[in-house]
Amino acid sequence: MRSHIISVLTVAAGALALTACSGPAEDAANKQADAVEQSADVRADALENQADATRDAAAGAADAGKEAADATADSLERKADAVEDAGEKQADAIKAETDRKY
């Protein structure tokens, strides 16, 4: 969660810096990149919450149930990481293309 907050603050600071010296088309592209990244962060957070809920639900279960819940939660956390990474890469690609154009 801490890295998510830092990521959002970094994106916001970058957007402010870019806004100061860019035109409307570049601003729109940067906003699109920010939206892509924020959307990925929201989806990743939802998956992480689902992983936590899965673990919490199995807290009183027998060992086999806990192992299954842990495996499911681990899978959800890997998906969350992948979603977040993909969002960052897509946002970076948009920003790189924007920088190339402008």
C-alpha cells in the first residue's frame, strides 16, 4: 500500500511538471497515461484485498483448507503484481510515445 501511495504521488508530481511546459495534446496523452496507471492500481488493490479476504476466511480452517487458501491468495497477489506492472508499462509506453512526439 505504501508503494501505491508513493506511486500515485510520483505520478501526480510528474503530471504537474509536464503540465507546466506542454500543449493540450501532450497534456491529454499524459492524463491518459496517468489514468491507465491508476486503473491498474485500482484493479491490483482489488485483487490484493481479495487475497487478504481469502486468507482471513480460512483462518479457522484445517491445515488443508489453509494451504488451499494460501495458494489461492498467493495466485491473486501474483495477478495483482502482474496487473500493476502491466499498467505501469502501458503508461510508460504512452509517456514515451508522447515524449517522442513532443
